[in-house]
Amino acid sequence: MSGAEATTDGVTPSDRSEAIRVEARRLGFDAVGVTDADAIPDARARLDAYIALGRHGGMDWLARDPDRRGSPRGLWPDARSVVAVALNYGPAGDPMALLDHPDRGIVSVYARNRDYHDILKRRLKELARWMVGRFGGELKVFVDTAPVMEKPLAAAAGLGWQGKHSNLLSREHGSWLFLGTLYTSLELAPDQPSDGHCGSCRACLDICPTKAFPAPFQVDARRCISYLTIEHKGHIEVEFRAAMGNRIYGCDDCLAVCPWNKFARSTKEPGFLPRAELTAPRLRDLAELDDASFRALFAGSPIKRTGRDRFVRNVLIALGNSGDIDAVPLLERLTGDASPLVRAMAVWALSRLLPADAFAARRDDLMVRETDPEVRREWRDG
């Protein structure tokens, strides 16, 4: 059936798609597009190749259920069409400006206020209820919480294209889009996918502090600061720590340098506007957080899911890179923290801030009480 042919209710797939676009815009979505459920036939093969190379790191969930993740029909056989939506979270200023202030922590733009999952899913459910009331059919709503290939589907639906850093790029919004998808049993008329417009540009590849891009359109999560500071559960390898600088949760460098951001606008969504305490937080203040104060500060934030220990681990790496000698007393206290992750990075930070002889003196005094092998290794190698 073509997009112009009427269905049994007298409404064509094209009519449905256009009505959905209008309603999605009314609900506040900044971009919306439609694609077929079988629009990304090569996604499974690309996922398999990525997993085979081990580039997913510790994100084992990416390797689970490959048939379900590889296509919408694999997840839900009744899916016929996919509606892809996006909300703009563009920052008002340069996300990289704080790199010049090493005593302050950089939190990725997306995490400086409310959890986008909640905001986007609530609005997407409103669209789903409207579609059922208007056209019937069955629906499933996803916002980064199921085996769904959001970026390839959004590209197939014409919202933009996947750039050389693998993230979605838009002519209108640049790098800054949160994505959601809605699977439906309805037949809808698809939009045309967008062509890529990266050309010969390598800005996103060349800016990466940890060289996480083996080649254009490929990313090795094991080297990515966003992965290391958010998803990685263990000790961060020494080779990446200095390059992390003062990035304590995520990294926006490859997004921020994209030339297409000259067309981007700052977000007007109140839940995405940065909280004052997360625009330039002082590292020493964040390192002081215990579990209760961490939970209170990050209630309703995506940062809360990382947990206090991993977050403070990141903060201590940033302190080690800061040159802030006044942080030494705090770091010495944290060498006695209950978490081995925190103790180890407190030791590493001390090794960076103190002269070698001063660090050695503290090592003789403090290492004797340490039982964790990773923390002992930091004392030994510092």
C-alpha cells in the first residue's frame, strides 16, 4: 500500500504521518520523523562487528538479545512503523569553557539538570495516547531503556545523520538532541532519510582527549571519557587519567566542536536548563560528598545512577589534575574512605599534587593499613 492509498478507516498512511508530526510539534518536540520498521537492515551486522571487537567495554547489555536490538521487528514482531522524536538540549555557552578552570568540574551538558528520560518519556507517552485515540493500533514507547537502535532509526526517519563521532547531527539543532522512539502497529508513510553532511571535517575525531575514535564513524567506548566516567564500574586505567582533565561526568568535546552547531539554539525546556550548582562546581566540594549528601544533591538527576563512589572517583582524578595543593588534607582523609575506588584515586591524586619525597613519606605512614590490592598498587606505583 502506498502512502496515498486510503486504509479501511478512510485515512491514508500519509494523512496519519502528517497528523502525528503536527501533534508532536504541538506537544513541544523539536523534531519528529517516521520510518518503516525494517528501515535499518544493516544495523544488526554493525552491532555484531562492534561487539566482536570488544569496543562496548563493560556495557554487557549491548551484547544481550542481539536479535531484539538489531531491528524493531526483532523486539516486537507487530511493529510496522517507527516514530522518532527529539528534544533540543542545546547549551547557552561553550561546554568546553571550564577546561581553563581546573579547580572546577565539568559535567556533561545533558546531565546538568533533570533526568531527560523522565521528561522525554512523559511527553512521548502523551503522543502515544493521542495516536491510539485518533487512529487505534498498538504502540510501544522507548527512551534509551530497551534494546532499541535510537540513532540509526532517527537517521532513517530524517531527523539527521550519524556523524563521524557516531552521534546524531542535525542541520537545525547541531549536536544537541535527546532521542525517543515509538513503535506502532499502524502503517505510516515514511520520511526520507537525511544524507550525511560531514564532508572532510575531522574536528570531532581530532579533539578527543583519549583518542577514542579508531576511524571515522567508529568509537571505542573503552577509551571514551563518557564511558569511563559514567558506565565503567572499576578503576580507571592510568593512561586515561591525565587526559580526563577536569571532566567528572561525561564529555562533550566531540559534540561541542562540530561546525553544525552554528545553527543550534539553546534549549527553552526548563528541565534542561543548567542548575547553578552544576555549571561550575568546585571539585573540593564534590569530593566531600558522602552517600547521603550525594543522593540529596543529585535527586532527579541522571548522575544519581552512577553512585557516590564512582562519581567521587572521577572528582578525585580531576583533583589530581588540578594542581590544587590545598586539596591535600582532604585527599589524605579520603585515603581512609570505605570505598576502594575512592581510596585508590585519593592516593593517585596525592601522587600528582605532592613532591615525590613528600608522597613517599605519606606512603610509609598510610600504606601499612591498606588491604585492597588495587589501592596498594596506587601507593606502590605513585
